[in-house]
Amino acid sequence: MNDNQEPVLVCKDLSISYYTRAGEIPAVVDFSLTVKPGETIGIVGESGCGKSTVAMAIMQYMGANGGITGGSITFKGRDLTTLSENELRKIRGSEISMIYQEPFASLNPSLKISTQLMEVPLAHENITKEEARNRSAQMLADVKIPDPERIMESYPHQLSGGQQQRVVIAMGLLSNPSLLLLDEPTTALDVTVEAGIVDMIADISRKFGTSQIYISHNLGLILETCDRVFVMYSGEVVEEGTIKSLFTWPKHPYTNGLFSCIALPTTDKNAAPLKPIRGQLPLPFERPQGCYYWPRCDHYEKGLCDQEHFKMEFVEDGASDHRVRCLRYKDIDHSALDSGDSIREKLEIGEQVLNVDTMKKYYEVRDNSLKALFTGKTVRHVKANEELNFTAHGSETVAIVGESGCGKSTFAKVLMGLEAGTGGEIRFNDKDISNIAVRDRSTEQIRSVQMVFQNPFDTLNPSHTIGGQISRVIRQFGVENDKEKVFNKVMKLLDIVKLPRDFYYRKPRQLSGGQKQRIGIARAFAGNPSLVIADEPVSALDVSVAAAVTELLMDIQREHKTTLLFISHDLSVVRYLADRIVVMYLGHIVERGSTEEVFSPPYHPYTEALLSAVPIADPEITKREIVLEGDVPSAMKPPKGCPFCTRCHRRIGDICDNELPLEMMVADRHAIKCHIPLKELSKIKPVIRIPDEAERVHAQ
Amino acid sequence: MVLLLLKRISFMIFTMIVVSIILFLLLETGLTGDPATRVLGNFASAEQKEMWRDQHGYNQPLVVRYGKWLGNFATGNLGESIRFKTEVKNVLYPRLWNTVILGFWTFAIMIPLSLILGVLSGMKEGSLLDRSISVFGILTTSVPEFASAVFFSALFVFGLKWLPGTSSMSGGFEVRQLILPVMVLVVYDFGYVARMTRASMAEVMTSQYVRTAVLKGLPYKQVILKHALRNALIAPFTVIMLQINWLLSGVIVVEFFFAYKGFGALLLEASLNNDIALLEACAMVAVVAAVASQTIADIGYTFLNPRIRFS
């Protein structure tokens, strides 16, 4: 970074408000930011903290009810807040571009990719159509899209999510902007695809010298992509600094709280559990007096923190541009607090509860194309699950990991009886349940296999009270029938999920996402099940809330000695809480074993790539970089041989393309499905290297 | 694409055949009363009826009769109208042409008017223009045709004496006679299509791809014409195609009020007078128009929406 250069963007004391029926709501207050040429700034925070509002304000696109109430946004010497619509139009798309969270929604469904790309240079520069077309195709090649000519002639729905996002990025870069705004650009994508995009974005900023503002809720991603980072809480920046300084010496209790909420390789569900931040993010009109964070802060001092609102100040003895909004930061020693006061004992593993034996699930898909009609192959099979084998014991947490389309949710459906298996068996307590539909299952069977769903917002009936919905489950499961006993049981369940008892009378819309998920957990545990499937239970929740819900789930499991099947795409969380891991890819189990076995060599090449793709929010942990090419193939047309052969970085030859590998047993209950001999796989070095405590910076 | 076209067209033919069977069973068999009684009247003797049946082939097996009946339709031999004492086609074709004229002018005014106003109000949701169009649209749509027909007649025929009160075109075609029926129909239908367009446009304007287009720095005109309009017109297009059926056979009230010699009025006359041959011909024409317009709508829909074209 060249300090002498003029900054690209300067936001000074920016305040943004939304006007609603309830009055003016300040969404962002007192926001200052300077972006130098070629620099990448990260803005991190939980939902509702105002990070996207900042991006929209820079674009000057805030809808009818939003407005800037104070401060300025200066872009290359011009104050954007004073420009006319026509002057803004000349800057948008040519000098400042934006990349959005949902690529599919951001592309016009009824226009060809070529049209949507070409109109950018055509609108901003005086060039011919042919030139615009050539440049668009070249840009598609630059963002590493295979076969740009074919993509140019496609419509958005014909592309995969990763390709769509690359198109949006290409669109943003076409007129070589000086500033790129990225609003959660990879949140909607799979991890291995995300890794490819992040890698490419970094390349681009090096190649074109584009400054970037990268907005994300994911600290690990920010660490991998940015030079400086701003942490936002409830509409204001609470801490800013360089990546190194802020990640190594976080000063604000909220920043530190965020780090304690995410599952890093150094956390462990028994020895070093996550420490959720208590309470909730205050709504904009409920912000407390003084520091906005004090009601949730462990270092709150009465009479000091709750008096006056204060400005950011420079950290003493810190890096020159490390600033924090906290009066007590000098008194707090975050590293000292990490002493394990909450160490828990490891759970005894019980008897085998679940045995999945060569379970298969094929879906029939009707093909109505002309070709299919002629050849007579109108029914095709989509192999959602191909010969799954694994077991789970009492009190054990088994994680099923894989990217979208790998068949993990299909397996959950068969286990729950929502779909019938095509072959093989799922033996639950020694009885095959893979073909018993949920309506044919006994109350006992339904009660003992329960599920916590991914989206807590849609799983509760909006027109019934919480109490009513849980009571119904209790009666359905035949746990209690007497009115008073049912009521008491609901109260007990609310206590278990740590919700106030008067939630009994509330309707779902009065609850936050985290609270709804707690109700979802209470519902699943109402009949004291022996097996609970949790399908991405925290992926829709904010970091601090997710940590609390994860811990809650662990606590209840501990108490009830439940077997937990945890379905997730996030290897960090899985590493934190699982005893055993099943890695799935395109319907196959490519590797299964205990958590330590899966996380250390020998790896299946896909496991290796997954490990490398997951961002880790710890600057001292080093990873070997493995970026996979392309996307997960469609389950309609899987490769003939090994399912992973199209993207494998360790492909050894034709055998991979043509033959399905057999499972190799590495140890008891640890298996890898690969053509590469075990000897070779064992030579691979670990992907993640965690420094010893003595090597760490803060220890020196 | 070819397959889709073939599928739609064969489905269209299938629908028409099914409807023709229903029509045949209802009118040509004893299901809803003896056809001979219907034609000859209640006072005909049993012998007369038997003779009539014999003459007109009603004693042949049902399948053979249906085949012949359908064949006659396909070759344009529509039979003879009892009421008008002439061949059905001599009555039907001029009436159909009149309705086409009425429908064409109604569409020619109503579609541009409602689409433009709908798009304009959808572009700026909640603006003064939007609210006035919405209120006006509800108002005109909720007033039934017979009420607005009376109102406009009172105003333009009896009050201002600008326009003729009947549109029978007895002295040859006259444009002035067309104005009132077209006006009533436009006023009635405009609100519906305009509000549909408005809702669709408003939704598109809040979509993320319109935001993308704006933030690409495209001129506002291009954002609207190129990005928003095409997607916003998908829903109104379907509705407009449905209006064709309505104009063909659903505007009986207006045709009757202005004594306009249209198709809807003919259909009513045929059914009131037990004119079976005419009724059958009218019903078949209505069905063909309905099915054909929907097929065209389906095919046009795939052009507006590439997600259907390429799946």
C-alpha cells in the first residue's frame, strides 16, 4: 500500500437513517472510513449492524425511505451525496461496482449473459458492439469461466451458482472500476466454490489494482481477503485495525466475543468450549445509553460504560491505525480470560444405535426431451444416495459433511420416513426403518427419531402459540396426557432450552431466529428421543446466536445421552462438536472415521480440499492452499467412475474416470473411497498447521 | 422448442374434440330432451317427429352420427338455421366479423392505455399517479357494463346528442356507431389489466436485477425498457389473452344494449330459440377461439420467459 497516494474513498462521520411509520431509525451512526488505492477493507458484523447500509449509501441507492443525515462520502475528491442522478449514473458501474449476495437474483432472468455484460461498456464508453462483445468474452475468461463463448449465449438459469457469481464479478470489472463493493459475495455458495471465488477476487485486485470493500459476517473470510478490517455493532464501528493487529490483539469486548463464538481448530467441545455472547443485538430504537454493547459485556462497569456515548480512540501502544470504541480496553486482558473454567468431561460412548447398511436412495426423474422419447429412456435415476455405510452409537455425535447436492438431506429424509429407501437397510435399534413411512411408524419410533430443521423461521406455525405447539407434540408422543402435566412438561422444556417461561403464551413472530431455533430443539426433545438429526441447525443464525444454540444442543445431548446426527457443510463447526465424521460427495461416502482421523492424513482428496477451503479466523494457523476447479457435477449426470474425478487435484489416470473406487479400510471405522493406494495417501502432509501455544505471538 | 409446439397443438386439438363430444351429447342426443321436439315444437305428433328423425339421420348409431356431425363441421357444412331460415354460415360469418371489429378496437385502445398507465404507476409505487390510477381502475372495473352503458348513453346520446343510441349498423358500417360500445368495454376492462400490470411492474422494480441494472450505471430509460418491462409483461400478457374469450362471447349485455349485431348476441338468440345448428356452430367457434388464444398465449409466454423455453 502506498501511503502517499490520494485515497479512493473517504467516508467522514457518516450517519444514515431510515424513515418508517415508527419514526426515524438511525441505521448507521458516525461511520468513518478511508480506502487507499489497491487496498481491501473488510466490514464485519452480525445481521442488522448496518454493514450493507454502508455499501448502499456509497452507491447512493437507498430506496425511498432511506437517507444520509450527516457526514460525507468523498470518492476521488467528489462528494457523492451532492451529485445529481445523472452524475451518479456515470460513476456507478464504471468507477464503483458492486457484487451482490445472491448472484441468481441479481441477474435478469430473461436476458442473455452477453446482453447483460455488453451493456456495461456500451453505457459508459463510446465503443462499438463488437468491441464490447470481445471485451466481455475476455473478461469472462479472466474470471476463469470455462468456455466463455457458450456462457455468453446462455441465460442465467442455465448456469451454476458459482458461474453466476463469476458472471456478476465479470460484470462489475468490465469498465475497470477503482472501487469494488462486495456484499457477502460467497455466502450463497458452497465452500469449495467459495474458495475458488475468493482466490480469484484476490487475483483481480492484484492484477487491476482495484480497491475493495468486502462485507461479510465471516471473520475467517475477512482474514483471508482483507488488509484492514472494521467491526460493526448496532450501527457503528466498534473497532478497526489492520488484519494482523486486530486478529492478534482484539481490544473491544465485542470483537473478542465474536472470536470466542466461532469454532476454531483450537476450540474443543469438552476442553475449550465456545463462549456465546449473552443477550441479543439491540434494535436501533432500543439502543442503551452509553456504550451500545454494555448490556451484553462481561467487562461492564456501572457508572462508566452506561453514561455517555463516546468516540473511537487510538489504541495506546498498538499499531498506528488500530482504533477502538471502548473506555475500558486498557484494563481488559482478553488472553487471560481464556483459562478453562468450563471444562467438561468427555461423554461415555454407548451401544450401537444406528446401523446404516448399504442404504441406497434413487429418485426417478421423467425425461420429456425429444431424444428421450425416441430412445425410449423416459425414466432416469438420480442416485441421491449410493450405498451408504456407517454406524452411530449412543451419546455419539456423528456429522455428515458435504456440499449442496451431496445427498445429506436425502439421507435425513429416508431416516425420518419422509422418503422410502431404494435398497439396503437403516437399522435403528436393530429394526430396519428405511422403508417404513412416517405415518406407518409407531408413536415409539417417531418419538425416538426426531429432527431439528435448518430454517427456524419457517418451521413453526405462525398462528399457534409456542406453548400450544409444544403441548401438542407432547400429547402426540403420548408422553403426558393430563392437562396440568403437559403444561408442566412444556415449562420444563422451556427451562431446558433456556427460554423464559412466559414464552408459553407467545406467537412465533414475537421471537428472534435464535429463540425460534430453541423452540425447534425443545420440540424435538419433547419425547426424549434417542436419535436426533440436526440439519444445519445454526447455518441461518448469526455468529453469536449460533454459538449459543450449538452449546445448548450439546448440553441437552449430554444430559439425555442422545445420539446426534449433525448435518452440516461447515467443517469448522463439525470439527468442534463431532465425534465421528462422514464426508459425502455426490451421493457417495468418500471418507468416514473419527474426527481426528478425518482431520489428519491419510485424507481422501476431497476431504483435503474441503479442509483447505474452510476459512479460519486465526492468522497464526497456516493452511496448504488447494483450490478446486469448477463446480459439483449435476446429480443427473454423475461421472462414470469416481464421483470426484472431474475436480480432483490428485487424479491418477483413466482408472479414476472409468471405475468406481472401493472402500479402503484405514483403521476400524475409518474408511476412504479412492483409487490412490493408502501408502501414497499417508504421505500427504496435514492441510492445517496449528502453532503450539509457545509459538504464538501473544505468548512471546 | 419444436416438441413444445407439437405438444401444445396436439393438446389444443384434443381439447376441441373433448368439447365437441360434450356438445354433441348435450344437443344431439336425448340427454337434455328430444332434439325432434326441440326442432318441431311441443305440439308435433309422434309420427312427425319419427319422420324428422329418419330424414335427418337421427336413427343411426351414435358413433356414426358423431362422425358425420364432426365431418360436417370440419368441411364447413354447418347446417341450416331454423330461426333465420338460411344456412348457418350466412348468419354466422357477418356476426363474427362484427365482433372482430368491436374486439379489435376495444383491444387497440384498451391494451396500450392500460399497459402504459399500469407500467407508469408500477414504476413509482405509491406516487400520486399510481394512487389515482389504482382508484380510478377499481372504480371503473366495479361498475358493471349495463350501468356504464346507461350512463354513457344518457350523457352522449340524450344529453350532448353527439352519438347515435343504437349501433345496429342497419345503414351500412358507421364508425360513429362503434364509439359507445367500444367505450363501455374499454372502461370496464381497462382497470383490470392496468392493475395487473401495475402489480407486476411494481414487483419487478423492487427486484435485485433491476437494482443491478441501476447500479451498472445504465440510463433510467434503458433500465425500464430493457430490464424491467419484459419481465413485468409476462403476467399481463396471460390476462390479455384471456380477454379474447370474454370479448367474443362475454359481452352479450353490451351488444344487446346497443343492438349491435355481434357474435354474443347471436349466441343468445340461438339458445333462446332452440336453434340447434346455429347454437352448435356458435359454441364450436367460441371453443376454437378460446383454445387457440390460450395456445398462442402459452407459446408467447415461452418467448417472454427463457426459463420455460430452455428447460
